[in-house]
Amino acid sequence: MNRLQQGLRLALAAVVFFSALLALPLSMAWGATTSAAPLQGVRPASWAQPLDTRINLYRMTPDLYRSALPAARDWPQLQSLGIATVINFYQHGDEQWLVDPRVQQVHLPLRTDRIEDTDVIEVLRSIRQAQSRGTVLIHCKHGQNRTGLIAALYRVIYQNWSKEQALAEMRGGGFGGEERMGDAERYLRDADIPALRSALATGACSTSAWALCALKDRLLGAIEGV
């Protein structure tokens, strides 16, 4: 009987030992997986950096900022950043809050549910032209989907980000409004980036030769050539 008990104990010990050996690689793999995961709360340095979340104000680059619709009381802070041009994608203009005559106002209303390549080209071209004169602020009403789409396209077109990198910042950057980003995300995913780059480089108003603006340009050119 003692021999039987001793044998059972040895068999049980062997089972426990080999079970532990089998579990070891799994635990090591799990540890490696969790340790390789990104740290929660760590914001990528390449993302827009928050300055004043009250108005959704973020620095995208040293000469490009994004925000929601500012108020007159916010101008001293924006002035301290050296803002020389304000480009507004909201339907209403900036005259109510921006009265400094030294600051250029560019009003280019957008709607992400009906945005076209022509709109994007005009906006991106305006941003680059304004940057040649100084620091730029882009904004809409909330600083979320319209501003978010243009910011993402700027990242892809001018900073060579991938679409996925730009979408990650758009969704996870803390700008809010993620539930209303559907139209903006769809445009970005479907956008023909090489065609947009080509149009911007050549001075074309659209990616399509049959766009209304392109036909208008050709008609004016033909009239001037007469």
C-alpha cells in the first residue's frame, strides 16, 4: 500500500512538473506581447500637440495650428503664437472675433459630406501659400471633422504620412467628434493622393480635366487667345 501511495505521489509530481514546463513558453509569450504594447496615455511626438483644449487648439507644425472657432478673448493667445493668417472652414466668417487688420482672413467653407477634390486642392494650396507669409491657424466650428480632414490630408500630402497614420491621429488625437468622422474618413480612404499631389504641383484646380473649374479655365484661356 505504501508503495502504491508513493507511486501515485511520484506520478502526480511528474504531471505537475511537465504541466509547468508546457505553460512556461505560453507565459513567456504573453509577457513579451504585453510588454511590447504601447504605453497607455503616451502621445506620439509627431501628433498635433495640445495647447488649449478649451478651444481645441493644437500645434501641428511650428507654423501651422488647428482649433475650433475662437472668440475675441482668445486672440491674445493666438497673437502670441504669431498667427498671420486664419483659414476658416466654418460657414460663418471670422469678422465677429478677429478684428486685427494685420491678420489675413481666408474663408473657405467646407462640408465633409459633400467635399470634392476641387475643395481640397483649393484649401491645401491656400495653406501653403499662407505659410510662405507666416504662421497659419486652420479652424472650423468644433475643430473636429472638417479641420480634422484637412489636417489629415496635409499630413499625407506634404508630410508623407500614410493614410493609416493620419487616420490614427484623426481618431485618437483627442479632438473629439469621433462619432461624426465617417464622411471625413471615407474621403481620406478613397482619396487619390498621387492625383492630388500632381494637381497641387501643376497648378490645376482639380484632379479631373472635366471638372467645372477646369472647363472654365480652358474657356477663359481660349477667349484670351482670340
